[in-house]
Amino acid sequence: MTRTPHDLAAAAHRLLSPPAGVTHSLAPGLRARAAAALLRLALDEAMDGFWRQVSPAMARTRGRTKALCMEWYVPPSVARQWYAVWSALSAACHHHTYELPPTPGEVRAWHDDVVELLAALRVVPVRAEA
């Protein structure tokens, strides 16, 4: 079953903000890390979809390359925000024994950024080449 980037972002939100009366067996730090992984996947899926529309060959390149090339097709502020959030989520998804996991508050802020970026890519027209 394929999930859309919006489905993945919604699943991350449910991990971060469970409904009242629901108890989780996972600690808040683990839920935050799982939500970060879902948000990173949502960004990756959205970026692949973006590049399939703009330049299908780019969909097969690395994530960092895709993010760096976005600046030619979307406003630079969107491309910079995308790269910053993608980088932060990538770091949060990799477990290191000497680092604390991301806090639920940090992941909530990234969630808001991801939702904003998903909306921006739907309405941003592709810039014409000069």
C-alpha cells in the first residue's frame, strides 16, 4: 500500500499528538523519533513526485542533489527551507548513543515545516529557464 506524503505527515502527527484517553506503550522520545522518520519519508516521497513532474531523470538521483537543484525550479526560500528541514530530519533519524533523541516539541515544529513545504510545492509554478 502506497502512502502519500500527506498520509505520512498525518501519521506523524498522530504519533506526536495522540487523542485524549489513548495510552502508548512507546516513550515520547521513541514516538518523536518514529514521527521524524515518517516526516523524512514524506519529504522524500514529495520530492520524488516533484521531480517526476519536472524532470523524471532527477527522480533517480540522491536526496541531497535533488534538494540542491530545487533552487532552479522553486523560490530559493522554499528550496532552502526544504534542505534545512530535510537535513534536520535526517540527523534525527540516525540513532547515536551519545546524542539525545529529538524532543516531541522539535518534531512538532518540523511537522509544521513539512506541512508548509508540501503545500508550497503544490502551488509553486515551475520557473522558466533564463
